[in-house]
Amino acid sequence: MNSALSRILAGFSPLTIALGITMTVAYGTLFYSFPILAPAIMAEFGWSRTFVFGAFSAALVAGAIFAPFSGRLLDRRGGRFVLSLGTVVSSLALIAMAWVDGPASFTAVLFTIEATATFVQYEAGFATLARLKGEGARPQISAITLIAGFASTLFWPLCGWLLSHMEWRQVYLVLGLINLAICLPLHLRLPDRGGKPPAIHDPAMAIRSKPQLTPADRRLILIALAIAFSAGGFVIAAVQSHFPRLFVEAGYSVGAAAAFGAMIGPFQVGSRIIELLYGQRHHPVFVGLLANAAMVIGVAMLLAIGFGSATAIVFAAFFGTGQGLAHIIRGAIPLAIFGADGYGRLTGNLGFFRILVTACAPVAIAAISDSMGNAVAVLAVVAMASVSFLALLPLRRYARS
């Protein structure tokens, strides 16, 4: 028991707890709040669902455009500067949402929110840890994703409760102040490190033998990671935006659909705890293969949810496990293969492709469902999950555990 507890606690420190808290608030205020507040926005302005969520998807593209820039800035200036700057701008953008008065101002503010999200969400946190901890940052990466895994659990009900007591504009004011009051003081207290990150912070946690890479190797790995992370992001976004509708159209009540959706969170957090316990012994490429295989199985179960609640539970278990590990491997695989030097720029470039493809998922799956039916749409998501798994297979030769 003590050994298991020590492995779980290995990644936790004041630094990772602080980043875990700020990542939770950043995802909760900048991302998870929107689906809750969007219906109230549509009701006030009389806008269509297509316009409001289309603007949101387009704003995610803005995040993709800024991801490489934020990564390079993290390499040059460090996490304290970038995360603090991102917090200030994103908080002001949330506050500005309270004064939008038409499509142009709404779209502009939404673009600002999602563009600055790349400065304060996972990739920024991972790059900060890599800069400070070097190649031994993997346990810390797992730790902050474990904490931030509760973002939707906290902020979906919080936004719903706030919306029941005030107008959506006032909710955005509150969210902006929460983001500013909690995240900025923590980010300003982050340690800063000049120059190159340490090669190994904790030798016991570092990958023992990193292979020497030729330029051809680097290209192959980068292409494989871009495909795997982009396809995986597409799957997660597609399922998150459409599984409640799929459940209802399969015959479940709205309450039942919400209940099965709520099951995803515990499996997501549980998979991260298991990764902290046992995954550190293995190269993150193998953890990635496990994660993507779980997503393939979980999404495939959506084809069978009409047969009863048991299949819905299997969906939640496998999809939640895959989603929980997917965020970890986005940070851990590049760190293990390439090291910490230039990590921010590398993950920023990978983030560009991932966010760009992810932004297409909600509208693409909606279009397929409308034209060819839900089964074909689910098969398309299964195909993308399979692509994410297959793209990682060639990287096994570079994994040394």
C-alpha cells in the first residue's frame, strides 16, 4: 500500500498542484462553460445553433493558429510569463463577453478566448514542466491531468447553477473573475528557469535509453504523432459533442444519457491513477497504444447501445479510459522521444494540427448523421480512432523501456 501510494504521490508537488488547479479553471471557464451558456445566448439573440456552434468551431481554429506561437514563446520566456499573460488576456476576454451586442463582437471575443486558451491549457502546462523538470517530467504531467480531469465535473454544474441565478452575461463576468483571481496569483508564483531545461530531473523516472534519431526518423515520428494526436482529438470532440444525442435517439431518456455521460469522468480519472501507479514503468508509446485501443472499443460500442444499458456502461468505461490517457500521452511521448529541449515549439506545432482537425469534428459528424445516418457517423469515428491507434504502431521501434 505504501509503495502504491508513493507512486501516486511521486508526481505531486506544490508546482504540479498549482498547475493542476489552474488547468482545471482554464478548461472549465474557457471550454466547458460554452455548451452550458450557448442556449441562453441563442435565446437572447435569436441565433441558430449552426451559427453559434459554427463560431465556436471556427474559434478553435484560432487556437490552432496560435498554438505554434505559444509553444515558441514558452521555450523563450518560460511558463511564468506565458501562463500569466494568457490568464490576463483570457480573463479580460471572458469579461468582455458580457458586452457583446451582435455577431461581429460575439465572434471576435470568442476567437480571443480560444486563441488565448493555448497559452493556459495542457500543452502550456506540459511545456512549463518540461522546462523546469527536464525529461523526468512525466509523473508531473500525469499529476496535473489527474487534477484537471475534474474540470467538467466542477464547471458544468457550476455554470448551470450560476445560470439559474443570473443572466448569461453575468455568468461570463463571474467566470472571468474566477479565472483571474485563482490562476494569475498561482502563475505569477511559478519558478522561472533560464537557458536549456535539465536533461534529467529524476533519473528513476526518466526513460533509460533514448535512441539516436536521424532526420528521417524525426520526420517519421512527427508525422505519426501529428496523425495520432489529430485523429484522437477528432474522436474525443466528436463523442463529447454527439453522444447525448446518440443515446436519446437510441431510445434512452435525457436523464439516462446524462448519467452514462457522467460515468466517463470516473473512468477517465481512474485510468490516470493507474497510469501513475504502473504506466511509469513503460514507455509512453505503449501507454498510447493502450489508450487508443480503448477508444476504438469504446466508440464501437456506440453501435450497440440500443441493446441495453450494459453496452452503454462498456462504452463509458473504455472511452473514459482512452480519453483519460490521451491527454497524458500528448505530453509524455514527445518528451520521452525528443527530450525537453525545444519541447514547447514541438508540442505547439503538433497542437496546430490536432486543434485544426478537432475543430472539424462536431460539424463533420453532424453532417454525416444528417445525410447518411447515425450508424455511418459512428463508423466514421471508429475509423478515426483506428487511425490514431495505427499511427502509433511504427513508433514501437523508438520506444525503450
